[in-house]
Amino acid sequence: EVQLVESGGGIVQPVGSLRLSCASFGFAFSCHHMSCVRQAPGEVTEWVSAITMDSDSTWYRDPVKGRFTISRDNAKSTLYPQMNNLKPEDTAIYYCKVLQYWGQGTQVTVTS
């Protein structure tokens, strides 16, 4: 059974940072590209970032470029979305995603 377990969310002030973790179980993590998506209150889910299985390439949606990075540790089957210089508009539930599977999400709230 595929399981994705996100953690690391919280409440942070603008320009603060958070490092999320997504522990993965039940599939060959190192053989799959991984993504991070988010859903803000009242909004549709949007893709945030992605990373290839071997970390050779990463992609980011424009509003987070230069502020967010995504990395992975295949030995630990864990994805690490790093978020710096957070803005209130980054407030959302953040999920990691592989194929059609999502985790339960972790809440990120950016507020002063």
C-alpha cells in the first residue's frame, strides 16, 4: 500500500522558512518522480514543484521560484520541500504526490 506522510508544517511569519518532509512507503521511491502540490482555502489544488527520480532536474511554479527548493533522499525514501521567504499567499495545505497518490497533507500558515 502506497503511503505518503507529510510533516513540518506550522505557523510562520512572513519571510520565515519551513522545511517539510514527506516520508514514503509501499513503493520504489527511487524509481519515481515526485511532486509537491498545495491547496489554499477556497482554491483549487495547484502544483508547486517537482523533482526527477535521480534529482537531476527540478521544476517550480513561477510564484515560488527562487524561494522554494525541492530535494529528496532516496536512501531514506523521503522528499524535502524547503520553503524560504514565505508570503501570506503561500498559506495552504501542502501535499506530496506520486502518480495518483497523495499524502494527508501538512498545514502551512504564513501570518504576522
